[in-house]
Amino acid sequence: MLNNKISKAVRLAIAFGTASTAVFAANSIAAEEGVEKVERIEVTGSRIKRFSEVSPTPVTTITGEELSNAGITNISDLLQKLPSSGVGSAPTTTTNTIFGAGINTTDLRQLGEGRTLVLVNGRRYVGASVDNPAVDLNGIPTEMIERMDIVHGGASAVYGSDAIAGVVNIILKKSQDTMDFNYKKSITEQSGGEEESFSFTFGGESDKISFITSLSYSETEQLEAQDRDFLRNPVSGMLNPDNVSDTDGIPQNILATGEFAGLQTLGYYDRAGDAFLPDGHVVFGDNGEFSPVIVGGVTRPAPNNQLRYFGDGFSNGYKFIEHQDLATPLNRFNVFTNIVNNYADDHSMNFEVSFSKASAYAESSPIFLAESIRSDNAFLDPAAKAQLDEADRDSVTIYKLASGFGNRTYEDDRTTLNTTLSFQGLLLEEFDYEVYFSYGRNKNDTTWNGEFLTENFNKAIDAVEIDGAIRCADRDSDGSLVGALDGCQALSLFGLNGASQEALDYVTTSASISKVKQQQVIGGVISGYAFDMPAGGVSFALSAEHRKETGSNEPGAAMQNNLVFGNFVKAWDGEFTVDEIGVEMSVPLLVDAPFVDSLSLELAARYMDYSSVGDNVAWKVGFNYAMNDELRFRGTKSKSVRAPSLSQLYSAGTQSFASYGDPCDQTNISTASDSKKANLIANCQAAGIPNPGTTVGDWRPSDDWRSVTPPSVNSGNANLQEETSDDTLFGVIYTPTENITLIADYWSFDVEDAINSLGAQRVIDDCYEASSLDNSACDLVDRDPTTLDISEVRNGPYNLASYSLKGVDLEGTYKYETSYGSFNFRLLASYLEHREFNTDVSSEGYEPTPTVGEVRYPRWQGNLTVGYTYDDLYVGMIGKYRHSTVLDREWTAENNNYNDVPSYTEWSINGRYTVSEMLEVRLGVSNLFDITPPRNPGTYDDGEFFDVYGRRFNLGLNLRF
């Protein structure tokens, strides 16, 4: 009788995550009968301690065993396969990233990696960098993971900011009494992208003290585009020669056919330098002599005016594939320790320390040069000079891929330290408590190679012959030669090896930048029994947290002082603090009533006070309803909040190359609408512009209009406010037998005041089209008081965007036991019904952009895992599915003939066999059928959505002592 009552209480908790009927009913029954109490645990999605691991909100759980079965050494690899999770930063998406190469993050609902909160043991972990608040999953070793819980929905009321799209809670092991050595080797069928990893995990257990420590190292090699046959022989597009107009129903672009099919795109820039001389397009040889451009072994016209192609023969020009990476190389070393001290009955202390060091580099082509060279340049071929003289031209533009300078590489070294000291236990035999303090620090050091000093370069390319030697020219204000510059080394842009080493040393340099982020958190939680109601006891959780985040960005002198060609980065630092108080309650409404086994109300609210954006409140109202042991329902309505990050608030700016026009130019004022013209004239006059709106005066008359392009920078905006999201979740859980579970969850998100950058032109327009210059946009615009020109525009983010999306998640599990082993099936699928993104809700007549069904947002995504276990043998297959999509939903027959993108299914197989108590062997094949990305000019997507590694063979060993 007693066992039946406790069993019923626990079963009800498993059904709905309700603490009332399980926690306190079971405890009271056990107390009455003299039976030991059942331990309560904290589950993801709630801070209330409960008996079951089932959350009152939708949660997908991935166990450490499932990670091992999948042959995963980086948890981001598995998260990327989940249909509800997109790829945030990853080695395949950061191949050209200057300050974040190799970072691994996750992106639930593809709302942006900063809108997914990653927790470790239910607590915050320091972010990837001062620019990226998302957690770098490279620093969390898989050997330490007990399970991962993914909450699909807003959880700000429980965990605070950043949880708009959901939460990934990584639960780590607390102890281990063995020593494990793990080794894995992954080899690609085609070269590139190989991986090797080692780990050593050990621990100890006793009544008072237990611990676990893991040391791991992994090395992943670079994957280049030219390593893959499907990119060496691409499907390309070209202008349609049959197209006549934009209304003839004939596509403007078609798949490249005939002699151009399967050929690589070729750019105009050549390593030796090329130019358009009066007599035609030429390329320069090793010694600066020129000859006609060769394409595919012969001179021939391009299929359109923008691109040319080359086949197997020699071709001049920039070959894109030679400088395209599919995945950055990544080395990482992790140390993780967790120590538990049970210093008294019902009280313990935990101390967690993690240290991670990761090194990666991104690589791109050498610098592209388009430099005007005088006709008296000493390195210019005499025949070329003769053509210029005959055409009465005093200069020529040289286009060059500066291979002699070396490729541009961005070497990123990141170190991360995160420590947590926590105390937990039981008070008055009824209340669970935990207090904790954590400190995290992340340091990113980036070296930027292959750059050159702007001033030195400009001097060096003006080379003239003086007294029989080639020197750097010294010219007067009229451009007349007056002598040679001392200390300058003349630089030739002609030919492959035209530049001397002395000249290269004079102009080339490396830039550097150091970024530091620190996070301090102190908090506490108390949960337990509040009072009785007819249907059971009301349970609660009270939490409080204080968090401080600081960040700094310190470029080297060359970048700060704008000495590096085409780029500068400004130093900055900033901080914010936040104080939070949260409350949760689980209120039983009915139990053991007709058609109601249990019905409870779930409430949560969290007050947040930021030093940066002020205060706000997140809240949640939900219910859990079990009709019987088989059928259950759950639902929540919530408001989630996300505060802006450090860099979004305080970044001082990095150089942008965006062009823009001055609103005060006469032409811009004359063409402005009547509703804007009055404000433009008044604000331009207030800025000191003489006679704005007329042709009178000497400042920018209408016949001298020009687009001004002084420096614009991408920077932060200290006036940002928090984002908010209105979230709705409703789910049905059906468990007809112990071996079958079917779940369907409807979800919707409406994100308002979303942070988005609009561009330099929009910043200036917002400034001068307002009712006065006293507005936040004008804080981002500087105008020179002497010349009256705009001297700088800071393209900062605004709270002007919005997201609207909704869909359904499906999950099904089935376990089938036989005399010859057990079979486990798990299906995860997500259907995207609606998704719209609006970059600027303040614009007149704005139209949200629907994106469902485009490559980034397929209607259906799915993941199927089939596992078979027989004694010491496990074999599993994982299938990943993406529904067919289109490149552009607004496509018409006029655009192209290749808008459709077919569906994509990728399978992997993994097996492990326990040879003895000491040895386990693992074998696997990823992308079993070597499925390549869809053959379409627009879908390779740098490995974000489709596998670019190809078939890979995996070998793993585990030695246990």
C-alpha cells in the first residue's frame, strides 16, 4: 500500500513535473510509515526541486551515453543536428572571421546565438568573447557531461536575460571512481578536415569527499574548398544570352552551360598585376612586361561583363577557390575539475574549475589592390608607357592580388577560466537551498597577418628613377618631382616577383588586438513547501542573483592609429551590473477528479534591474494537466527579456567601407518628400550649413553634388534598450505504454525591439530627418566645423527590428525488447509554419519579410536515431533531414532557372563494443553515403546547413582502470 502511494506520487511528478502531489505527498507518506524520504532534484526549466527529471516546460534531453553513442567529441556537433537548433558560430561559419575563428556556439530557433542562454549546472558560464555573449562550447569536454537539457521556449522568468529562444543546460558529472583514457581519430575520404582527440578522466568517491577531473586535447585540421571535388567542379550561373528584357518571361540568369559548364569563376585581379591599357586588357609578367590576358588556355570573351571562367588550362586572374576555406583549423585543450565535500549531514560544498585554451586561424586571400600608378613610374614597362603617352594619359590603374604580401590570416588564441563555489543542502528538513559565487574570464588575442602600412605603401609605389637608381619620389604640392625620400624602399606592383624583399619589409606589417571579458555572479535559491491546498501542497522557489560583466577591447598601435591599410579599430571598455529577484510557484488545483488525475498552475516572475538599460520584469503563466496515466497537456504564456551585450552598448567602432550621401547636399534636400524637407532644412541650418535647400552659397551647390565617403564605423549604442518576446507554448504528451512516448509542442515567438544595425546612411537620415538635432541618431554623427563635411558616422545598433515565428516540434520514442537485443528509436522533428523578420518597424509602409521555405528556414527538419544493443555491442544510426527549399521566396521566372533546392538527407552510423571491463572500441562513419550539398549556385553556404566534409571514418578507444 505504501509503495503504491509513493509510486503514484512519483508517477504523477513524472507526468507533469508537479512538485505538490509528488514531493510533499510522498514525503509525508514516507514519514508516516517510517520510510526514508525520496530525494528531490532540480530540473531544467524550473528552480523548484522535484522528484522527476520531467520539466513543466518542453525539454529535450540528451544523455552523456547518447553523446558517446554518436561518437561526438564536441557537443556543438550534436546540437547542430537537432531540428530546433541552428548553427551559430562554428569552424565552418567563421572561415573569414577576424576575431572569432573556430568558436562553437548554438542558436535555438535561429534567432541569433545571443538569444540562446547556455548554462552549466543551471548557472551562467562566461561568454565566448567581449563581442559574443554566447558560450563557446569548445571549452566544455564531453567526458564530463552527464546530460544536456534543451528548453524550447522563453525561460527569462526563471533564468533571466538571453533566454528568449530557450536554454541549453549542460549538467556535469560530480564524481567518478575510475580512470578513463579516450582516443578518437577521424579521417575524411577526401583530404582535409581530419580530427584527432585525447582525453584522460579520473576521480574518486568517499562518504565525505568525491571529485572528478578531465583533461582533453583535440586538433582539427583545415578544410579547403579545393580539397572537395564538388567545389572543384561547381555548378555556376551566368547571364542568359537569350534574355531580352525584364518582362519577357525569360530568366536573366541560367546555369552555366556548354563550354562554361563546370568551370571555376575567375576574378579580374591577377597575382602578377593586370591593367586596362589603351590597346586592351593586359597582365604583367615576372619582369613587368605585359601580354594579353589568358583564360582557359586561350583568349576568349567572358560569358558576361562581370565574370570570366577557366578550365584545366592556365588562366590569368584571381581564382576564388584557391583562397576559400570550408572549415578553420582548431586546437583546443581543456581541464575541468569538480570537487564535492559533504561537510555535514544534508549540507555539501561544490567547487568547479574549468580552464580552456583554444587556437584557431581564419584565412582569406591576399590584399586586393587597385592603385593608380603614374606614367613616369620606373617599374612600368616602356611599351605600356608608350601606349599611355599616345593616349595622353598620365596614369593607369593596376589591379593586383598582392600574393607577395602573403595571405591574410587571423590567428586567434583564446583562454577561458570559469570557477564556481557553491553550498547546498536542506534547511528545517523542508527547504532546499543553494548559494553560489562564480567568476569567469575570457581573453582573446588576435594577430592579423598579411597587412601593410598605408603611409609607407603610398610612398613606396610612387617609384621614379633618380641618378640611375629607382627611388621613392618626393613631390611638391603640385605633384612635381623634387627628389627622393630617405628611408623609403620603392615597391613594384608589376609581375609575380617584382617587389624586392626590402620593399616588402618596408610596407608589410602585422596588426594585433586583445579582448578581455569578465563575469562575476553571486546568487542563491531556496525552494520548498509553502502551504496546503485541497489538492495538495503549494511548492515554491525564491532566487536572487547579482551579476557584473566587464569588457575591454585594446587594439595594437597600428590598428588604433589607423596605420594599417583600410582598417582601424578603436579601443573601448565598459561594464554593467544587474540585480535580479525571481519567484516560482507550483499550485495544485485538482487531483483524482473525474477526467483529471492532476491539474496544477505554474507561475514565475523575475525582476531585473540593469545599470545599462534600467529595470524590467519577465513572467510566465502555465499549466500542467494529466487526464490519466497516458494523456497529458501543458502550456505556458510568457514574456522574455534580453538586455544588450557589452559590445552592442560600448563598442567604439571598427572601420566600415559603407558609402553614404550627406542629407544636407542640395540635391538630397531638393528631392526629399515634403514631410521631410522642412526638418532637413532646419537641421542642416542648425548644423551650420549655409542656405540649405537652395543653390545659393558656396557649400555644395547642386551642380557640384557628390556622395561623401569619409570613414564610417560599426560601433555600439549606449542608448539601446532591452528586447522583449511574447512566447506561447502548448504541448500534448501521450504515453500509451512504458515503451512509447509521443510529444507534440506548438510554439510561437514575437520578438519586439530587437537589436539590429541599419547602416550608415540610415543613421545620418534619422539624425537630420528628426524634428531637431537633439536625438540619439545625431550622437552617432560628427561634422567637421571647418569644412562642414561629415567626418564620421558610427553605424550603431537600434531597437527597431522584430521577429515573428511559430511552428510545431514533434518527438517520439519507442523501445522494443527482444531475446536477441533491444531496439531504441527516437525521432525529433520541427515544422516551421511562419517566420517573418522586419529590419525596421519604424519605417513608413514597412513590409515584413517572410522567409519560411528559403534555404535558411526549411519547412521541415528532422533527426532520427535508431539504436540496437545486444550485451556488450551497440550499433546506432543517425539521420538528419532538411526539407526542400528555394533560394528566394520572391523569385519569379525573370530571375533565374535554378531557384529550387532539393531536400537533403544525411546518415551516420556508429558502433561500440565492450571487449572487457578495461577496453571499449568504437567505430563509425559520418555522412555514410557521401551526400554532397545540393548542386545549385546559391546553396553551398560555407557548411552551415549542408555537410562539406564528405564521408568520414571514425575510430575510438576507451581504456578504463
